[in-house]
Amino acid sequence: MMGYTYFSNGTAIGRVQTITDGDGLVTSKTYDSYGQPDVTTLPGGFTINENYSARGNLDSITDPNGRTTSYAYNQRASGRGKPPTRAA
């Protein structure tokens, strides 16, 4: 059975800033001024960008290949998102 170990460092309020896996590879996260995840930097320098609306809903995620997945929300409902749409 293979195990997996990682170490994480976070902020005083519990937000993860870095994760180091068992192979020493580091993933880091930054947050916007509202505390929402902003940029995740993967090993090798690849980034994932997350964009949030003023209401705190996830609007879109852009993957390391530049593909963006966008989300839409029914504001009258409980904030649950509609199915994502992906750019071609």
C-alpha cells in the first residue's frame, strides 16, 4: 500500500498558503482582498486562476492551458450554480 504525506503552511486564520508533497513539490495559493482563492501555482510554475463576483460566487476558473470554465448562478435560488460552460 502506498502512502502519501504532505506538509502545509497557512495564515493565522487557517488559509493554506503552501503545500509540499512527499516528493518535495510545492503548490502555493494566494487570496484576494475578500479571502477568496485567487491564484494557485502548481509545481513547474503552472497557474490556475479563480475569479469571484462581488457576491462571492465563483465566476470562472482558468486552467494552466488558458482554458476558462465559466459559472452562472440563479440569484433567486440558494446560490447554487448552473452547469459550467467551457471555452473551446
